[in-house]
Amino acid sequence: MARRTFISWNVNGIRAVEKKEALKWIDEEQIDFLGLQEIKAEAEQIPDTIFKKEFKFQSINSSSNRGQSGVALFTNIKGTASGGDHVDILDEGRINEYHFGRFALFNVYFPNGQRSEERLAYKLAFYDRFLEYINEIRAQGKSIIVCGDVNTAHRPIDIARPKANEKTSGFLPVERAWIDKLLKNGYIDTFRHIHGDEPDRYSWWSYRAAARSRNVGWRIDYFFVSDDLKEKIVDADILDEIMGSDHCPVKLVLDIEI
């Protein structure tokens, strides 16, 4: 077996974080898979110099709405890539699907439901389509790894102000219930698997009111794995010391043979 490191980060604009030199830390790390969300760029707009480290394979899925959403996956492990059009039916650049060996990795920027009731309904429908699809892939004998910005804090421990946000999309009972359903379908929240009920650990902070310095945040970025990988989870963490976005990266280490 070999330890494989996965990193997921909502960069809130890949060109913006590149200008801040906020991706330099990646060059110093041993990373097997790097999934970025909300890149807000077309493939040709991503600078060639973004990493000194060479990633042999990359998959860019940009939104049909230029300058919005978009996901990117970088790796040195050969596989087959697609964009999850059957789930992302509005072509908003929300999914990298990458199959390697007996594994299927999904790097996902899930919709935000705060804009309107219509967008909330779309978010919930997206959730359901996604779970149905990964269950289909799992039924084919694949082990599933899901990373990304889920845009929902699961439990009160995952948000600094649960009472104040009970009626806010991102912490609505119906959104949280989908994560319950995901776990009941045989998927593991890897951070909680490793850290239990450790409090005050968040991955997103508003740019307003010095929220990050006061740690008034939400844990909305996750790594989930199918439960056949439970014994393969070596580590999972939130890299809250990494700056450059309103999100911080999250990390997963699996002991797997590829």
C-alpha cells in the first residue's frame, strides 16, 4: 500500500489566488490529487506558471457562465476524466469526475442556495442527482472519494453561530438532512472520523466583520469516502493556516494501492 494525499480548496478565483502567490505552498507538499473549486476561469486563462510542481494530468471544467463557478483537478496519476453533465445539468462547471484503478474521485462545487428559492430547489435536486449517481458508480464496484465545497454545514458543531443561521441556506434542516442521508448511504465524513466532535474547526469565513480572525466560521468543505475505504483513512484535516481565499483547504490521506 502507499499513502496518497488529496487536497481540496475553494480558491474563490484561481487567478486571484495566483496573484496573491497563495498557491506557493502546494509546491512544497507531496500531493497526489489537487481539487480546486470556484476557479472562475476558462482553461486558457489559468497561467502555466501557477505551480512550479508538474502535474501531468489536469481536468478543467469551466462554467458556461463565464467568470463563475468552475472546478479543476490536477494529478500525476493517470486516469479518465469527465465533467458530470448528468448531474450538473445547467453546465455550471461543478464537477470533475476522475476514474483511476478501482477508484472514482469527484471534485465538486455544490450549488449555493442563498440567492433565491429557485436556487435552493436546484441545490437540493443537484444533491439528489449526485447521490444517485455515485451510488450507481459504487454499485459497479468502484470505491468513491468525494471532495469539495458542499455549501452546507452538517451539525451545530460545524458552524460558529448555529442559532442565528437556522433559517439561512447552508444550515437549513432540509440541507443538513441530505448529509445525514449521504452518511446513511454508506459514506464517511473523514474529518469527523479522525477528529470526532472536535469543536471550532471551520473551512469558510465571511469576509465581513473580521470573521476569520475571530473564527466565526462554517465547516462546509469536506472529504467523504465510501465506507469500504474506512480502514484506509490515515488522516483528514482542515488546513486553516493557509490563507488566500475565504475558504481554506481540506486534506485527506488514504493508504491505497493504485
